[in-house]
Amino acid sequence: MSEEQAVVEEEAEAGPTPPLHVGKLQEAFGDAVLAVDHEVGEWTVYVSADKAHDILAFLKEDVELQYSMMTDLTAVDYSKLDEIRARFGARYHVLYSLYSFANRDDADLKRLRVKAPLTGGESIRSVVDVYPAANWAEREVYDMFGIAFDGHPDLRRILMPDYYVHHPLRKDYPTKGLGERESFDFDQMPSTPVYHSEHLDHANSDGLKSETMVLNFGPQHPATHGTLHLEVELDGEEIVNVMPHLGYLHTGFEKLGESMHWNQYIVVTDRMNYLSPLSNNFAYVLAVEKLMGMEVPKRGQYIRVMTAELTRIADHMVWFGTHALDIGAFTVFLWAFQEREKIYDILEACSGARLTVSYTRVGGVLHDVPDSFEPMVRTFLKYFKEKGLPEMEGMLNKNRIWIDRTKGVGVISAEKAISLGLTGPCLRGSGVDWDIRKAEPYSSYDDFDFDIPTGATGDTYDRYLVRLEELKQSCRIVEQALNNLPGGPVNVDDHKVKLGTKDHVYKMVDHEHPYDPKHPYGSIEGMIHHFKLVMDDHGLHPPKGEAYSATESPNGELGFYVVSDGSGHPYRVRVRPPSFYNFATIPHLLRGHMVADIVTVLGSINVIAGELDR
């Protein structure tokens, strides 16, 4: 063996060269950097909990790194994973997911996960002063795990009632609960406002001192859909401050994942953003496939893209119709829902269901699209592009009332939007050209030609225009996918991953033959493969490890962080819900506006409660 070959083999054994952020952290903080991992293309830096705040501040402020956005903050209870717990001597790890727009073209640098093992107890310093997006995320970790964040400006429960004493995402808390449903006493809920402003006696715009009042907006208000609640502090009709409340639709989706098979969890993802369930399916299976090192056949990827984009159109139609209805444009509401129903017809033809479709599978999709798919889609696109959408646009784009109600209302700057973790059309409405389909292409999105619309002022009208243009771009993507749809299979060729079709599984009378996947009649082998995939303690067994996959859902970055212990069900499923971070911006968007503007701004954010509360 030559010296050059020996050097190459040594480098391969040592793993990839640590990128710039690792070297800078090790140089600046030394022993506070406990370890560095590189799995499935993701860099994770483990840091000392007492230095986590300073390290995160460094990562944000360093001119070469500029991790300006915290995309998510969560935690994992490793009490049942002895290897990881023994490695750092900590039961809980707090996870910070960061993104650098300055390094968006560098695969190693653009995303970074920072983990802080809590070796000294169940508390860590808050990073809200570094990343304001951490405000609600830290409250959720406190609520679900009992981890305290020292210095947090308002550390209290966010999803569960204030008097609740348990922490559901701890491993010692059972999935079925402890019988709390019968013990909930909602009369204990405080009757006085939670929010007490420093402005209770303040000078208004005229310089006159006045006393403010608190108005409960929702959850019964039609614009809050029975699931959103705002405590609005008013000076007359001017909004001084807002305290959003959530948790009205909290269903424990992340906890449920710990007791389900990997494929079984797909039906749960349907029920998060129930207006675009295929986007949820899509994001989840991408994370599992990333963990398993699996690539779906090209035809399966294109079908996923087409159904995801059709779902985006359907989601935007619901947003368009209800947003217009909230402001008073009833006709647009009817037209938008008519277009949505056409898409539901297409999805029903593919999956047999209209709303909670569960069409995607780990390794592909349920089955190939039917012969009716292409003509149905082409008929829809032709009418939608030529008449449906132009008519709806024509009702509002130059409507004096619509413009007066939306222009200059709910303004948020690009810098503020990034600091608060805003993503999707809301972030692009503030002028930030960032779409994960372009920035981090998945499922062959880099095969398609489409534009990323952005706004200029970051107001409600810009967010409206961005979504309208996205509808047109989604049509472009679907048309290109139809015109260039590859042949071949739609699922990976692995019977330990994909479910066989019924004619491969069910034995027909008077037919005996060896196992043959192409045979029109079933076999005992086909039935065995089916049995092994669906029975308890069987099915998919991804390797031990963890992976995060980010997708561009209709409302922004929808990501799934999955942890596997090598068993047939996830150890931890974390959902990075765009609605959670988008809704947190409401106080910033509403201050200084009038009561009538609340429905306008809420509609522009398009909060979906199933995804918000999970």
C-alpha cells in the first residue's frame, strides 16, 4: 500500500473534516465543546449547559457564521437510552436548531444543531435575549419536560393548564396519561387576565394619560375558530399589547409517536395541518428515509411533489376564502372553496380519502396514481389558471376596501421576522428570499423551474400577494411534473420496507405457485412480508440515530426531528410546526393597530390550530 493510499484510508476512518463552525467553537470555548457528531449529513455540537448561552450568542454574532435564525428549540429525555445517557451523564438534552442565511449555499454550514446535556440538574439559562424565537419554545420545553430556563421573561405553561403537575414528554409519563381527564377542573382557570402590562397607565399618541382595558378576543370569535385566544390590552380601540393563548387543541401528537410503528404515525401527521395533510406525510417520511439512508424512485418523488403542490393550492384556497370572509368578501370564499373541492376529488382518486389521505409511505407512496389522475389534474389546472384564480384576484387586488384593510397593517421587518423564527409566505412577505424547496431541494424539486415571490414592506397585503403568486408557481411545478413524469416503480424495491399489494398478499382459491411479485395471485411469502411489517415489534427498524428533515409546507418550515433506538417505533418525534412560531409574532404585528385589524392580521398569518398545538 502506498503512502497516499494510507493517508486516504486514515482520513476516511477519521470521518469528515470538521467545518468552520466547529473549529471556531473549539478555539473560542475549548473544553466547553464536549463532542461533535456528524450523522446523515447533519452536524451536531454538544456543549456545556453553563456555556450554551454564550456559545449561541457567539454563533449568531460571528461575522463568518451569522446563525441569525433559531428555527427550533426542543428537548429529548434520554433516560431509556443508556448509551447516550452514559456518554454525558445527563438525562435531558436541550436542542437548538440554527440556520445561517449568510452560508445558505454551504451544505455543512447552513444548518447546525447545538445540544446542551443538562448534567447539573433540570435548568439552563434562557436564550430569549439572543434569539427571541426561543420565547414560546422554552415555555413548551418547560411545560412538556419540566426543564426551567433561568432568566426567561415569562416562564409558565403554554399548552397545559397552569395547575397541571405532570410533564407529558418525559419518558416516565405513560402515553395513556394518568387519568387527568377526569380530574381537570376548568373552574380553577384564572378569571383575571394573565397579562398585566406596564402600560396600564400610559400616555397615548396625544400625550394624554389614560387607563387601558383588557378584551378577550376568542376562542369563541368566528375568526379564532374556537381554538385561538387573545388577551388584548386596549387604549380605547388602539391595541397596546396582546397576550396569545394556545393549547385548546393540544392532542399530544408527539407523545403518540412513541407508541406507534414508523408507518403507523403517518395517520397522525394527517391531523396536524389538516388543510394540507399530504405536506405533513411528506415531511415526516423524508426524516425517516433520511435516517435509513433510503432514496425513493424518481417516479415516486415526482408523484409526491405533484400531490404536495396540489395540497399547497388547496391549503391556500382555504386561507384565501376564509381571509377574505373575515374581512367581508363573501363571494371569494365561495369561489375558493369550489376550487378546493376539485383538488379533493383528485386526492380522493389517488388515496380513497378527501381530507386525511395518508397517501405517503416510508419508501414511497401507497400506490401509483390512477389513470384518471392526469386528465383530472390538467382539467383543474386549465380552469384554475385561466378563470378561477384570475376571477378571485380581480375581486380583491384593486378593491379599495380590501387595500385599505390590508396595506400598512401588520408590518414586520425582515430582521424582526428572522429573529422571531417566522418562515414561509410570512417571511417572504417581509422580503426574505428563502424557500426550502430552493434552498435545500428535496424529492427532486431541483428538477423544476419556479420562482420565489417576495414582498417589499412585510404587511398583510404583501403576505396576500406572495400567496397568490405561490398558487401560480405551484401550477407551474405540477405541469412540469406531469409533462416529465418518469416511468418505473413508485416505491423502494424492499419487501422489508414497503407493503405488498393485495394481489401479492391474499391467496386465491386453486392457485399454487412460488412467490413472484408480478404474479396476479398471492402467496404465503407475500403474506409473511405483510405480517412482518404490520405486527407489533416487527415492521421498520431504522438504525439507532437521529435525523431532521425540513420541508416547505404551505405555512413555512415544517420539519420532523426523529430519534431511533433501533426498535420498531420512534423513540422521539419532534414536529417543528410553522404555525407555532408564526402565531408567536401576533403581539408584534398588532401593537398600535385597531381592534378591527385583529381579524385581518390573524388571517394573514393563517394559523392552523392542529399544527400549532399538536
